[in-house]
Amino acid sequence: MSNLLVRSMASKDLSKMHKAFLAAFSDYPLRFDFTKKEFYKKFVEKLNINFGLSPAAFHGGDIVAFIFTSLACYDGRLTAYNGGTGVVPDFRGQRLTSKLYTFVLPLLKQQNVSQCILEVLTTNHRALRVYEAIGFEKARYFNCFKLPSTPGIKGALMSGIEIAPCTQPDWDLFASFNDIDTSFLDSQSLLQNNVTNEIIITAKHSDVTVGYTVYQPNGRISRIGVDQKYRQRGIGSALISYAFRDCAGRALTVINVNRENKSITRFLTGLGFVNEIDQYELKLML
């Protein structure tokens, strides 16, 4: 369609972005019905959208296709993360995603970005074909989990463990408790940027931090880790139980767990988490 305008988005486009997002994902397998406030928290605050590097196609003043881009260091490289791509149903079949990447890739290279990252459902074969045609390749396989009911606790909590809110997180210490690096969305830089919307809980033994979890009030667990010397002692289960109670019984979710991380998978499934969907992490080197 010749009367489409492709340009970078700006903060003044937020209402149009919200409207386009709801339209683009109205028939998606997962339900996305964010209010404008929830949309702002998820994409502007949590994702930290870089508007100048987020392209959109406009028709008659409305956004009909978009890419929400976040910029941060990931895996040691300056990375452009695609935190959301959508095309309004009436405008599909026009290769708009490819056209948006044609527009934005030169801008990313000007910013010395060395790679582009995104996730896509393993069952979304159409999107996979689109991204692979652009040049993306599969990098990692992620599992996404949901706990719909009270966590099943196995084993007693080690004596002397105190679990309480944390106001001064030691991010480097927390990172040392992780077996495998997290996905972009839960990387340290994004968590620190969104810390006002995250709840941080630590487990301490003799005033030494031996475990932690970071989560949002809606039940989305961003990170959880326990010092290897203190595992199998009920600490991880206690942290999850604390989050479940604090989130008023909302279903807890843990997304983008690297399939290679067998220990966290065993831990989550042992508590009753169900692997509901899977995603590929796709990568495009620039």
C-alpha cells in the first residue's frame, strides 16, 4: 500500500501504540488486554522502549505495524531487543515487518548495535519464516511456566533462614546464584531500570544472603536464585511461597527459562509449575 508512512515512533504516539498493540494481538494465542496504564508499565517502564529506534508504519495517522525496541548490553554486546512486533490484521500480507527492519537496521548500525534479539513462539511458524527471511537465526530454546495454584512444598525450610524484603539489592551477588544467564527481559540492566516496579526478597542465614527472588505484583517472577551451597534446603520453595502469598494468590509465571537449565526446570515442576508454552530466542548479527 503506497500511502503508508514509515518512521520512528515518539512518546507522543503512546495512545496510538496502545491501540495498535491491542488490534495486532487481538487474535494471538495468548491474551493481551492491557489497559493503557498496564501497557505503559510493561513497555515504557519495564522494556524501556527506545522510541527513536522503534519503527512503525502509519496509515491515515494510525499505527498499523510496529516494532518496540529496547537497547542494552546483553551477552557482552550492545543489543537491540525486539520487545514486540505487531501488524494490524487488515494490513497483514504486505511484508510490513520486513519493511520496518529495512528502515531501522541502518539506524541500529549507526548506534554501533552489534546484534538484534527477539523471542517468538515455537508454534508461530509464520513469524519464524518472516524473521528467518530477514536473517534471524535460532539461538536458544526457552520454556515458559505457570503456577495456577498453591505451590507444593517438598521438605522443610532449613533452620535459621530469614526471608524478608530487600531494599538494597546486591545485583552482582544475585547474579552469582544463577546457573545460566537470563533472557534479555530479565537482564540486570532492565531489572535495575524497572526496580520501582519490582519486589525483591532475600533469604538470609546468619545475616548472609543465600537466596533471592525478584517479582512483580501481578505474579510475574523475574528472577530467582539460591547459593549452590544452600540448595535442597527448602529456600527456593520458601521464596516462591512468599511471592505467591504476597501476590494475593495470583497465578505465578516464570518466562524464558533456558531449556538447558535442568536444575531450575526440576525445581519449578517440583513445585507444580506447568510448562505452558515455548519460545525460540532469535538472533541477527549486524
